Amino acid sequence: MAKQDVIIVGAGLAGVSTAYALRERGHDVLVLDAHEGPALETSFANAGALTPSEPEPWNAPGVHWQLLASLPDPHSAMKLRLAPLPGLLPWGLKFLANSSRKRFEAASLANFALSRYSLGLTQRARDAHKLEFANLARGTMKVCRDARALEPAHQASQALADAGLRFEILDRAAVTAREPLLSDVANDLAGAIFYPDDESGDAHRFTVSLADVARQAGVRFEYNSPVSSLIDRAGRITGVRTPTEEIEADQVILTTGHATRGLLAPLGLHIPVRPVKGYSLSLDMSGLNQRPSLPVVDEALHAIVTPLGETLRIAGTAEFAGEDRTLRAERIDNLRQLLTRLYPALAEQLLPGEQKPWCGFRPMSADGRPFIGETRADGLWINTGHGHLGWTQAMGSAGLLAALLDGEPAPVPAAPFSAKRF
Ligand SMILES: Cc1cc2nc3c(=O)[nH]c(=O)nc-3n(C[C@H](O)[C@H](O)[C@H](O)COP(=O)(O)OP(=O)(O)OC[C@H]3O[C@@H](n4cnc5c(N)ncnc54)[C@H](O)[C@@H]3O)c2cc1C
């Protein structure tokens, strides 16, 4: 096989966006993925929220108390499991060490800049290629049941106001004016924050459509092609090995999500990214006369209800369970309960119908920021570790990596995302 300019391993949101960005710049790109198509791993059925308004890492100050409290509680929004704990320990200690107020605020600002830039590129690609992915540009609403929760959420948004975050505090009347379907539960809510610039859409449909655009522009995709190792010639990465062949390239980019760690470890590169499991439940709402008009985030439950065309998706929760793919009934039950607590009438109509439960592994970095750029091994780049922001930041991370690879000025500050910081 002819030598490639660039090989990208992984065809999820990160990989396909990166392929698209590099092809736009004229690179000759080959994408390899172990699955039979794009976005079949974590990018398959996420919550669909494009939310620059949610840049805060999940290791917020006080997270250790939350994790400890979760041990005996099967329904806790953030759930730590004991069995995988030994394997999680070094990463977990870094995760806790990064939960200081100062680091948390710095990571939030850096993520906000990347997310905003990313949303602009997502809109540009949508408009340029007429991509259909049940996109809504109606903002998101974060509801709080308790006035004590509204205040910190307000403060967190205020901290980003100077950086450009727009938001509006809503009282109960304003909540139901914006989303009339919440009127049944308005009395249970203390209020909400509305973020007018957020959007939403089906990440799987977006990735499939963008892969198609990239393919038509000349990117080659090889599916059912698991990469078993990287070719290392005296510290320079010169290609990849699959079970059937070796493929050489000038540059290799790993967009392999939570699996990146396994490909880097034989090179002595130990990336602090671990899987944090999340769940979603998709319901068919094609028969409904009245549908939710925008995504609603339930702050306390780390969960969100998003209308995605004919589908209503309830998603969220964080489970520190290693690579255990079990779809736990109680976690899916949490999502059903969330729907019932937000939209009781809808729950009554939709829950007797078909339910599609799913779980996926967010590639979560210990310091709450993704890794984007060249690693300490020459010729080897990574674009991963986006945690709960992988859809929001996909196009921007790709744009940043492409600029760095071409030796151009970074479109957003690149240092917080350096791939040499571990
Ligand atoms: C429940 C849930 C809700 C979420 N909600 C949101 C949201 O609302 N908004 C948001 O911004 N983000 C959200 N996220 C996060 C987002 O979905 C992820 O960050 C994102 O999908 C990660 O994309 P990725 O391309 O890095 O990884 P993946 O989608 O996992 O893609 C990695 C690809 O690499 C391939 N691969 C791995 N190893 C190899 C190998 N050795 N050889 C070949 N191929 C390989 C895999 O097959 C896979 O296709 C959510 C996540 C979950 C779980």
C-alpha cells in the first residue's frame, strides 16, 4: 500500500471531524476503525447537547464527598463502584487532585473557549453541506429543584460571562413560558437558567453525514480494521499494524476515545484518560401531538432530556466502573424516573412504548481537559479525553489539531490541551 500522509485511528466524533478538517486543508487521509461504520462506540447515542454552557469538569471542588456518598447508593447520579477501584487508583488520585477551585476554574475557561469555537465550526459544516442531524438551535435550559443549587449554577455561569457566555435566570413563570410542557412540575422547581446560544442534535447522524462528506472529498475509510499496535522506529511513529497488514504514514493520529490508553502504553506513554460510563434511553415520540421544544438539563441528576427529531432521549449519569459494559437496570430506571419527574404526562404516554437503552464510555481526562496535539513520540498525535464534552468540542478540537499539524497559529489557546502534559 502507498504511504499515507495521515492515518487516523478511530471513526467516532473526534476521528471523523479530524479527517474532515485535514482533508479541507488538502491532506491525504486514511481512517481506520474496528467497527463496521462510523460513530458506533461512545458517539452512538449520547445526550445530543452542544453545550458551551457546560464547560465545567466533573471533578468540581467537593467531588470526593460526592463519590464517597455514592458508594452505598445505587441511584446516585455520580456512582463509584468498588470492584474496579484498584485499577482506577492512580487516575482517581489525579482526578481528585485536580478538583481544587483554581484548577477547576482554569479548566472551565479553557473548555469554554474550545467549545464556543467548536460550535461555530459545527454550524459552518452544517450549513456548507446541508447536514441533517435533527439539529435544534433553541438553547438549553438547566432546571434546579432547590434554590441552594440555583445559586452555584448562577455563579458558575457568571464566571464565564466576561468570556462570552450568555444566560438568563428564569423564575417558574418564565420556565413554563419557555417550555409549556414543564407546567405540570413547575411547583417543584426553584427556577432555571436558560442558555440561548446552546444547540443540540443527533451526534451519530452528524458523524455519519460528515464521514460521507469527507469520503466524497477523498478521505478513505477502512472499517472492520482494528489497529493492534503502532510502528515505532527509534522513537518515531511511522505507521500502524492491523492483524493483516502494516501501513506506513507521515503522521498517525489516535482518536480512539477510552481505548487510546491501551495503544499508547506499549510506548511508555501513560495517558490519564479513563472510561466514565453514561447511559441513555431513547423513546419514540413520533405519535405525540406536543413535544418538548428544547433540551432540559437536570442539574442535580447530571442528566438531560433532549428532543432529537422523532426521538426523545434521556441521558446522563456517571459511573466509575472501569470497562464494565453491563447495562444496569437501576441506572436506566434513574433515566425513566427523571422523565417522570420532568414530564409526567409524556412519561405516561411514552414509557409503555419501545425503549432503547444504551451505555457508553466517556473518555474522561483526570484534569477535565482533552488532549489535542503531538505526543512525546514524534509523528504521533492524539485528540481524545473530552469526557462529557466530546460532541460539543469535536469540530473545534479537529480544527485545533489540524492547525497545529500544519504549523499554523492555534485558533484557540492550545496550551491547556497540550498532549505533552502527561
Ligand atoms: C451517556 C452519554 C451522554 C453524553 N452526552 C454528551 C452531550 O450531550 N454532549 C457532548 O458534548 N458530549 C456528550 N457525551 C460525550 C461524547 O459522546 C464523547 O465524548 C464522544 O462520543 C467521544 O468521541 P470519540 O470519537 O473520542 O470516541 P468514540 O466515539 O468512542 O470513538 C472512538 C473510535 O475509535 C475506535 N477504536 C478504538 N480503538 C481502536 C483500535 N485499536 N483500532 C481501530 N479503531 C479503534 C472505536 O471503534 C470508535 O469508533 C456523552 C457521553 C455519554 C456516554
